[in-house]
Amino acid sequence: MLVNVASLAIAVIAILVSAAALWAALTQNRLSASAVSADWLRDIRAWATEGIGVLAEATYTCSRGDAGPSSEEAACVLRCRHRLSALVDSGRLLLPNERQTKALDAHKPTAYRGLRHPALDALVAADSILGGDLPLYGFPDRKTALIHLRREFVSHLHAIIDPASFNQDVAKLLSLASKTRASDLSLGGLLPDATKEPPSGADGILQTASERYKAGLSRPLRR
């Protein structure tokens, strides 16, 4: 009888030890997965931010109506094209080609087999627009085409990064880190607040800033 009880106790202990080891392994895996995903998100945000900057520079370099560029504008366009080309290839390291088929793509280097990710397509299209290699498809000029390509690029990266979900996770951490902020449901505006007025837009915030400025002028100077 004592032997059976001892055997049962040993078995229970073994199960508990195994369960604890499994729990520790799962926890470690979650931490590792979290670290990897955080690193990847940081890298793709940095890449996307650079892409948005280049597209913005290219947009403001091009004139409406596509008048003949000055030598300075032409040099800027060339610089933007260099950077866009580099961003396309560096983007392949984060967003690799899809639907690779050995029969059709065997002659290509491995990174170029298959179909480009749509986010990269936006950069390639922008480069081609700057070089005059693609038609404008109804856009009145290159500037307008680049504006809308930048919106396509941002939208594709927005869907991947999902900033709204990321901000919710950050908000949870901020609430845990500071009890004084726990009662602020929007955490200073990080999260939307349905109880407050909706955003007023660019015109509205400019008017608010103007009102603050005029109010400041009317106050006596402190001596």
C-alpha cells in the first residue's frame, strides 16, 4: 500500500514538474515571438517611413501641369528615383515576392521570382511615373499621380502594421504603468474617445491655434 502511495506521489510530482516545464517553455516562446514581432514591426515602420518621405519629396518636386523641370528639379527627381529603386529591393527583404512558380521564374534570381507585393508595386509605379515610363491613366499630371500612389502605399502598410491595434496594446501598458492615467480612457488622445467632439480637421485646428494666439496677445506681460 505504501509503495502504491509513494509511486502515485512520484507520478504526481513528475506531472507537476512536466507541467511547470511546459508552462515555462510556452512563456519563453511567447516572449521570443513578441521580441521577434517587435523587431520586425520596427524594421518595416522604418522602411515605410523612408518610403513615404521619398514619395513626398518626389511629389513636391513635380509641378502641376508637368512644366519643364529646372536643372535643380531634375536632379531631385533623379535622386528620388535612386532612393525608390533601393527601397524596392530592400523592401523585398521584408515583403518577399508572392506566388513563385519554378516553371516560369527559374531563370530569375530567387528574390525576384513570383509577383511583387502591392506595397512595392506602388514604389515601382512612382519610379516609372518619374521616369515617364508609365502612362498617367487619367491623372492630369505626375504630381497628382504621385499623391495617389503615396496614399496606396500608406494604405497597404497601414493594413500590415495595424496601428490601431498596436496603440491599444500600448495603451494597456501605459495604464498598468501609471495608475493616475487609468481613468483617462483615451490616454491623452492615443485612443479615440466617443464622449468628446470628433476631430475638427486641419481648418478647425488652425482656427483653435489662432484663437489661442490672439488670447495670448491680449494678456498683460509678466514683469
